[in-house]
Amino acid sequence: MTVKFTETVLRDGQQSLIATRMKIEDMLPILNKLDQVGYQALEVWGGATFDSCLRFLNENPWERLRQIKKEVKNTSLQMLLRGQNILGYKHYSDQVLERFIEKSIVNGIDIIRIFDALNDIRNLEPAIKFTKKYGAHAQGTIVYTTSPIHTTETFVAKAVKLAELGIDSLCIKDMAGLLTPNKAYNLVKELKANLAIPIEMHSHNTAGFAFMTYLKSIEAGVDIIDTAISPFSSGTSQPTTETMQAALRDSEFDSDLDQKLLVEIGDYFRQVRDKYTDYLGSFEVDPRIIVNQLPGGMLSNLRNQLKEQGQLDKYDEILAEIPEVRKDLGYPPLVTPTSQIVGTQATFNVVTGAKYSFVSNEFKDYLRGMYGNPPGEINRELLEKIISPTEVITNRPADNLSDDYAEKAAEIADLTSDPELILSYLLFPEVTRNFLETLEDEYVYF
């Protein structure tokens, strides 16, 4: 069985190691070679790249996607979508979600990996439906985490429900690198026994497991693995593409990747990495992740934000506080946006010196059920301290939302009537307005 590879350097690789700061100018020269390697897909969009383009790079993320699609002719382009959160940090209406998915596919996305931070199937169903409606590959996701309430059986049950919704493939999203080799083998075996669709493994090497986890997953029958070219691999990123390709060579799992091109691509990205040393995260293995469970991209951004605020000395104390906050919230998997909610609250708890003396609006919304049903029980005493129990909802959060596209279009009408930029404004109002207001006259992306 040939194992297929998804290359993550243009999305999760750079998100995990340089805080999503890679510019399109550093992607374009290498796209032709990436397209010829023989990858199953290139992950190029979604996740934090959309926000980062607008907030830090003065780029239109939609134009980035179009430019990549123009150069990549042979390989599927993949994006990461946060289900009902789209690419933002709260839930949006089904109507807005459908518009966003349609535009993503029209502009070049072939595969949409759809996840929900709480593994709440209700928050995945509309995105799966819309992805298939507009002709793209809908990849459902189970977000892997560890806790007293998460088991192989619970993950398989979620995957079976996703398969019943018609997903084309399944991703095991191990965003914090917590999946150990033997547990991965057992999980993949059980999934293969219950599903008739391809299974993809996505992990990070933060705790040092991922290379071994990938090999055991492959032995158990996994079809696709996510890897990053060497200069943007390992540590808080994915296992190394060249290493995994070499490890499988001359075995029954040998891939079809072009080794010569991989060497050339690696050499190119070593030069690119040197341009972003101010943002460069850690390549070291950090077993503390087994306890604090923060995903790679969140770790690099947390370090960078604390450094900018002169609070880097609080980093270790915040890491120790994260599992306490997570327990209070019913053991949510730590992936966007729950990783930000928990990480931010842990930071508040440490910096203020008084636990829960200050909480964010997002934290309150989580307690209210505005992100979906938590996996476990929320600390009742904490909930009653911060909100009234009568505020808690149990229905699907998006059912309470109306289509506000026209309203948002009117708000930004002084700067644009472009549907894609209106969608950008819906997700990131202040950031998109600032982006549009600072554009130079010769800007021609829309």
C-alpha cells in the first residue's frame, strides 16, 4: 500500500514555527516544484493564515489563494476550516458559512478539512453539506486529546457519525502531538474496521512522539500522512517530509515522492526560514506538552505575545496553569478557538495573581454553550460565579444566529463592495477595515 503525503509547509508548518508570518512572495517561487513532487495535497490556506494575511502581512488572503491556484496545476489545494467558526473565533450563521465555503472553492480550494474544537458533530454538519454541494472533497475530523473522558471508543463513535454525514475522508487531528504510537495503532485499526473511507494522520512532534506515531499509524493502515519539508518541520510542527519518505523507501508503504525535488525544496525553504528569525519558534521536543496540551501554533504565538509584552518569564507558570483551566471547562480539546480561550484565561490567572478575577467575553460564551456542548462537566461553582446558569444554551449555537451579511456589507460599503472582502470583514471587522484603509492606490487585488 502506497502511503500518500500532504505537505503543510505553506500552512501549518509555517504557522507552527514562524507564527504564520510567511509572505506570498516567499511561496510563489517554489510552487512549481511543490506541484511536481507527487503530493496528495498541499495545505495552503485556512487556519490562522487568513487572519495573519490581513493583520500582519498586508495581504488579501483571497488573492493569495488565487495566486497559488494559478501556479499549482497538478496537486489538490487543501484548507483547514473551523466548522461553524469558519476561520474566526466565534460561530457564524449557516448562510455566512455557505457563502464562505462557496467562495473558497471557486477561488481554488479542492479539499476542506473541517473540524470543531469540541468535536460537536452539530457544528460540522452544515460545513460538510456545503463543501459537497459546491463540489469539493469534504474531510471530516476528529480532534484528538487525552483526558479521563476521551477514549478510543468515543473517538470511533464520533468518526462513525461523521461518515454517516457523507464525508469523503477522515482526519485524525492530533494538534498537540499527544497521540502515542501504540494508541495511534489501536485507534487507526478501529477506525479502519468501522469506516470505508481514507484516513489521514495529522500530528505535531512537540512531545517527540510524531515520527513513531506516523509509522505505527501506517502499519495500522492509515492512508495519508501530513508532513512538512525539513526547514519547517518537527518541534511544534509536523514530522519531516524527507525523513518519512526515506523511512518508507523500499517497504510495502513506499511513496511516489520525487526525492530530488524534495532536496531542492528543502534548500529553498532553509533560505526562507532565515528571513523570519524574529518569529522562529522552538524545534526542541518538550514533553511538558503531555500535560498542558497546547497545540504547536498556539505555543509559538503565546511565546511571541509574551515576549512582546515583556512577560516571557511567566511562560512556564502559564503552561502549568493551562491544564487546571481546561479541567474546569470540562476537558475541551485545545485547538482553535478553545486553545486561545484556555490559554488566555491561564495567562490572566497568572498575570493577575487571582484566578478568574478577570475573564474574557469568549470565556463567558464558552460557559454559556455558545461554542457547543463541552465534552465533560464544567466546574459548577466556576460557572455560577461568572454567569447565571439560566444563560446556558443546549441547542446548536448557530441556530440562534441570523444572516448578517447584508448588515456587514453596509458597514463596510465605504471601502469595498467585494463579496470576499465583505466575508473577511464578517470574520475580522477591525482588522479588515484597517487593512482596507491602509491599502495603497496601486493595490490591484480586487
